[in-house]
Amino acid sequence: MLKRIVQLFFILVGGTLGYIYVPDLIRLVNFGNLPDWFMGSYAGAVIGALILFLTTFWVTDYIVDLIRLVEEKIVKAPATDVLFGTMGLIFGLLVAFLIVLPLNRIEFPLISTVLPIFLTFVLGYLGFQVGFKKRDELINLFSISNRLGKKKETDEPVVERHGVELKILDTSVIIDGRIADICQTGFLEGTLVIPEFVLEELQHIADSSDVLKRNRGRRGLDILNKIQKELSIKVEIYEGDFEEIQEVDSKLVKLAKVVNGLVVTNDFNLNKVCELQGVPVLNINDLANAVKPIVLPGEELNVQVIKDGKEYNQGVAYLDDGTMIVVEGGRDYIGKQIDVLVTSVLQTSAGRMIFAKPKLLEKAL
């Protein structure tokens, strides 16, 4: 069907061009004494239509393949991309039309003919690109305007809470799994946003040939299913993408800026990047450290030294919650249960580290 439509288009174009130009072309070439009916415009339309119809046998297949390729790209693209790209194209063509109107009055041929065609093509292309690439900012702008309008109608104070309501999950915090327990307790409110590019990364990990990676990816998908089906918190899938950005972490930061949301993570490096770029971030490790029992310098703990430390004569022990304790002079007590005195506590987003020394040494001194 599509091939027949293309052929019909070529016949109509050929007939139109033949109607206009073929009689003049015949007179210019001067074939000799030709019948008057052959010199008419209708005969020229038939000749032009026949010529372009014959060319369709060579070019139609290429044109049909190109149309189907474009159709496939449009069908696969998200509806928002197509909508805002089309809106940008229409706006660009409208601007081009307004600019071209005064140019048509100029008698100089280059300005009145070539320049309008060039401006129409360029402004239409720029309009499409701006609408396509700025779709997220435009969606965010429309949503903010709608919320502000609703709040003004109810005479309530205008308080922008969009950044508080949207929590954007990254891959590491989904695989970690503690986010589901936090949501279940009710300490995390608002809407959880799961970007589609994070889902693609999770699926890629779940399909990995490495057993450990495959199990981590499947665990992350199970956690998402639990949050979406079993918990009462609202979950939204963000279908957009930032094709000009390759790294998933960079896409998360960009998305947080676009929708004025917060990034939820337990990735120390992503936490630092968000802080540097002024993006609000919730670190699950910070929350876990905040609810751990407070240990002060001078307190006494009973621990079992497990292994060597990095520095000379150090031993390493762990509390029940996983907090690492570095015992100075503890290398000789590996495998033993000893009493230690806390000397200092180091707190970072990556975790809490406690430094201590054996109580026996304290008594000896």
C-alpha cells in the first residue's frame, strides 16, 4: 500500500511539472512539425506523469525503506518526545513564516527565493531539537504552573514542595534493599521515582554471566516489585532519557535538577557529586549511621579481634551492627575476646570507624 502511495505521488508531481514545463521545453528543443494536441499542456502532463512513473521502478523501494525506518523510530520513541518535538517543529515553522513574509517583498532573487527556504528548514530543525531536548524542563514548568494555580485557587500559602515529594532511586540503593524497609516503616514519604535508564542497568546486571552480579540484579528487581506491589508508597516510572549523557549517575543528577527532586543513594561517590552540583541527596548509609548506638571516647567495649589491620601491629574487630573497630596494638590478640577502650570515632558517609586500644595496656600503664 505504501509503495502505491509513493508511486501515485510521483505521478501527480510528474503530471504537474509536465503540465507547466513540457510544452515550453518542446518548443525550445524544436522537434519539428508536431501535432497541435501534442504541444498542449494536457499532453505535457501525461508525458511528465509517465516519465516520473517510470523512475519509480528505481527509487520507490529506497523511499519506502526510508519511510518505514522513520516510522519505526517514531513508534519506538516515547509519546512525550514525539509530542514536544512536534510542538517545537510547529513553533519553528511559525517563526520562519513570520520572518519570510517581509523577505518576499524584496526584489533581489537570492533573498526572496533561496533565503526563505533556508530559514524555513533551519528554524524548523532548531524548533524540533529544542522541543525534543528540553521536553523534561517544559514538563516540569507546566507541572509547577498547574500546582501553583491550584494552590492560588484554594487561597493556601504557595509552598513549593516538589523537591520534597520526589525521591529518585539509583541502582545501588535498589540493590541494597534497605530502602524497602525504610518505606515500610513510614519514615520516607512522597513519591519514589525510578528512571527507566536505572531499570535498564538493573536488567543488564541481572542478565550478567557473573553469578554474583546476576544475583544482585535479580535482588534489585525483586525489591522494586515489593515496593510497587506490597507497600503503600507511590511509585512512578520516569520514561525519559538524556541521550547526550552516557553515565547513569550523571543522568540521575541531571534528572534531579530537571524535576527538583532528591537522589536517594548509598553510593559515596554519587553523594559527593550531588553535593558539588547542589543537588539534594539522601544517603541510606547516613541514616544507618545515625541510628547506630553512640560510642564516645573513653567507653569500654568487649570485642573479638578478627584480623590484621592496615598499619603495623593493628587488629580489626567489628560490632554487631558491622561497625569496624581498629585496635591499636591488637595484632597479638587475633582470635581472642578482649576489652578495649575507645580513643576516637571517625564518622563519614561511607560509614563509622572506631579506634580503640586494649584495656590491658591501659592498666599496665
